[in-house]
Amino acid sequence: MKISFWAIGKTNEAYVKQGVEEFTRRISKYFKVEWTLIPMPKNAGMMSEMDLKKKEGEMILEWLDKSDYLVALDEKGKQLNSSGLANFIQLRANESVKNLVFVIGGAFGLHEAVLMRADFKWSLSSLTFPHQLVRLILAEQVYRACTILRNEKYHHS
């Protein structure tokens, strides 16, 4: 199974980049993994919130394959603890999912069309995090889940 992380926006700030790269490298010991940064739509600053979300949603849906298992990060999604995330990932592997895609929307979240296409909606927290920190938290939590699946000490070290 491959794990794909997709995010709308710019490249990572230096303070985030190192951590994202480190956890991505660690995840690669368990699964194929890749990051895709989906560029902001042209003239994004001139668009209304609704139009921007719609355009971002269209871009995401265009990039998806029918067989991709889509996990939409959404504040209204289901919250999982670390063991629950590990179980979730293991179930997808057991189902022979080829590509598990975690998608982080833009500043205003994900368009309804993406949420409807999502196989699972996941909320990292009821707190609001800076967009780029979500990338780091996501990578760390997926790595933590991998170590839980292998019964390695990282989770409680």
C-alpha cells in the first residue's frame, strides 16, 4: 500500500519542512509514501471563499483515481486516537487498498464535493492549527500509527 499526503498550498516553511521530511522518511520504512502539494488556483486572492473551495475541490477530484481511498481531513470528521489510527491503516492494508490518500484542504477547508467523495472524514482535533503544522502533525501521527502496528517503542518512549 502507498500512503499519499496531499495538501493545498505552498511549500513548507523551514520550521516545518525538516519535521515533515523526517517523519516521511520514517514512514517509508513501513509503506511507500509521498507528498503532493497542490498549487493554489490562479487568482486565489481575488476569489470568494466559496469559489476558492470549489476550484480547489475540482483540482483534488481531478487528481484522484477511482481506486484511491480518500481520507479528508475535516474539522467535523471523526476523531481517532493513535491506536485507532493504527487500526484504521491496518484495515486499509488488509483490504488491499493500493493508495491511501490523506488530503488537507486550503485555508477554508475542503469543498463539499471532496467531502462527499471521501471514504473517511477525519478530524485531527477540535483545535484549529496553522495549515502547515497540520502537515507535520499528520506525518507524525501516521508514523506513530506505523510503530504501534509493529509494536515498537516510539508510542510510549
